[in-house]
Amino acid sequence: MGRLPTPVSGNAKMRRWHYCVCALFLLLAMQAFTFLDLTLYGEPDGRGGDTMTASFNLLLVVTGLVLFGTGFRRIKSVQTGAILALGLAGLLLCSAVWSVSPSATLREGTVYLFVIVGAIGIVCSIEPDRFMNLLARLCFFSGAASVLLYVVSPSIAMTEDGLRGIFIHKNILGSVMAIGVLATLHGLRARKGRSLSSAFFTIFMIIVALLSQSGTSCLTIFVYCGTEATIALIRKGGFVRLLGITLVCVALPLVLYGTVFSDSLLEIMGKDPTLTGRTEIWRFVIPDIFEKPWLGWGYLAFWVPDNPAAREISDSLLFDVPEAHNAVLELLLNVGLVGTAIVVLLFVRNIVLATRCLRTSQKTTATSTLLYSAGVIVVGVTEGVLLNPLEAATSIFFITGLFCEQAIWVEGWRRRQAHLQRLHTIPVPSEVCTQ
């Protein structure tokens, strides 16, 4: 029987070296070093980037290539998903040809490409449970660093809208905390031990998410925790299972209402729902989508300051509009129907793979992928998602999907090897052996 082509580790020193590179890549992919940029250069104010930003992007490229090189020998296990993801990155780069800001498209498209390259390398070189454990720790330490920065320098860590910590925006901090909660819940499912530390991590990250005042992230965490608790109740059986099903029937309409009518929740929380003006933005954005419906305005090019169409929307709404505040509309603006169809295909494919993965030994990974997909839907109603390369949501989207594809491939490989082994055990007549 052949050797199982799953991620394997070398000596302990090599494992530590590899995990350090993986950790650095993830921190760069979630913009965890933004506070250094803010300290030296101040608020971005629409600038395209500076020396430190360029250096971080270059470091992301290097770490992505290192991770890809480390796991390249096992890329066959995720070959289809890797081709589709790299094809999407290729389309984003090609959109520079028709982009209203080719330089911005090339710069951000290159970063997106190497985020995918690094994600492929991670999946091919580290086990899902170890990756999730690393991710949980990184998110926890990011939250702890954000609180520490608030103590040391409140002017950098705090904004009028809420705590942003070491990140450039409070919503990014909230998103990282939500992903951290997902990772700790994965750890609780995968390891029956260490429940105390995982519970502490989860509670701390929930508190930090509340401090960020990112309503979407808090709602996403509620979905993660509520679904996890409900699944645990349903597995118990008897009256407890009935209670779990009842909770689903009660909570699902509330989540849908909170997702679609998030402005009502903001009013309940005492916040002004017109601060974002999402519905007004949508009304202005839709005509621009129809102006270039097939290929869009170019990847991450529409909202550049020198685009007259974007300036017109900001002037009409009397505030600077940074995005469409809806994942589908943002995709249509940037990459049109063609690019949006590819992203939707990848998203649906992740769900299908996760569903199939439930029948493998990686049920925990499959559950986390399905939970994450639900979180993407919740966030995507009111925020752009899966389009910005330097958001934790983008890299985790590709990593979780590829992990499920790898688990299905490995399961198939095992079955083929078992079948071959059975064939080898069939006795062969002696006269055939002597010929």
C-alpha cells in the first residue's frame, strides 16, 4: 500500500519554522500590522500606499511563495480548486486592461494572486486542525494586542465609531474576532481537551468584537455560536434534540431579519442607521453596474478618488463612499457578471465540497466550512466580502474550501489503495507465477 499523500511534518525545528512563516502570512493577509503604518504616516486619506505598505505586500508575496513551494508536491490533492482560484486571480489581473485605474488594479490583483498562492501552500503543507489552532491563537493575540494598543495609545486604537485596535478599521477587527471564534469552536469540536482555554479565547474575542461595535461581526458570531450550540443539542437526542430544533425555528427568522434589516438593529442599539446610508448607496450604484455589466470597471478600481462616477455618488450623498456595502453589488461593480459568476461558483462549490466532506474523517473541517459560508452570507448582505485580498475573510474562504477538497481526495485515495490491496491478496495459481 502506498504512502498517504497528506500533509506531513519534518523534524520539530522545521515544523516551527513552517508555522512561523504560516503565522506571518496570515497576519499580513489580515492587515495586523496596520498600526505601524498609522503610527508613521497617519490616516490613509485616500492615498494609494506608502513604503511600509509596499514592504508588507512584498513580504506577503515572499511568504506566499515559500508556503506554496513547501506544499507543491501535494498540490494534486487540491488541483481543481487551485486552478479555479488562480483563474479568478488571473481575471482580476486581466481587468487592468479595461480598468479605470490600471495601476490600482494591477497592485491589488497581484496581492490577491499571492494570497491565493499562499492559501494553496498552507492547505498542502499543514493539517486542518493544526491550522485552525494556529488561526485561533493569531486572532486571540490580535485582539489582545488591540486592547493593549488602546491602553498605550487610545488615539490610534479608538475611533468615533468603535475600537479598531491594530487594524485600519473597526469592521476588520470585528471580522478577525468572528473568524477567531469560528476557529476556537473548531478546536472544541476537534479536541475534547483544552476546552477551558478555548472557552476563554472565545469569550475574550466576543468582548473585543462588542468593543469594536461592528454589528455585522457580532451578528456573525451569534450565528456561529448559536449554530454550534444547536448542533450539540440536536446530537443529544430525546427532549434535548426537540429543544435544539425549536431553537432553530425561533432563531432562524431572527437572524434573517437582523441580516436584511440591520438598520433596525442599529436603531435599537442607539446608533444612527443613516451613518452608512447603505440603501441610498445601492440606488446610486445600480446604474453604474448597468453601464459596464459584463466585465465591470476593473478590479478594486471603481472607488478610487479620481473616478468621476465614484465622486458623483459621494457628492450626491454628502460623504465619502468607500464601497457599495453589499457583496454582490461590489463584485458586479468591479468584475462584472463574468467575475461575479466565478466567485459565486467557488462559493457554491465550497458548500458542496463541505457537504460531501461530512462523510469523511474531516467532519470537523466540513462543519467549520459550512459555518463560515453562512457567515459570508450574513456579512455579504451589508458589506463587501471575498473581494479585498487583505481581509482575513478572503484567505480563509479559499483555505477552508481547499481543505474540504483535499479531505475528499484523500478519502478517495484511501479507497483506491484499499481496493488495490484486496486485489493483491487474491491467490494467484502457481502455473501463472512460473510462466
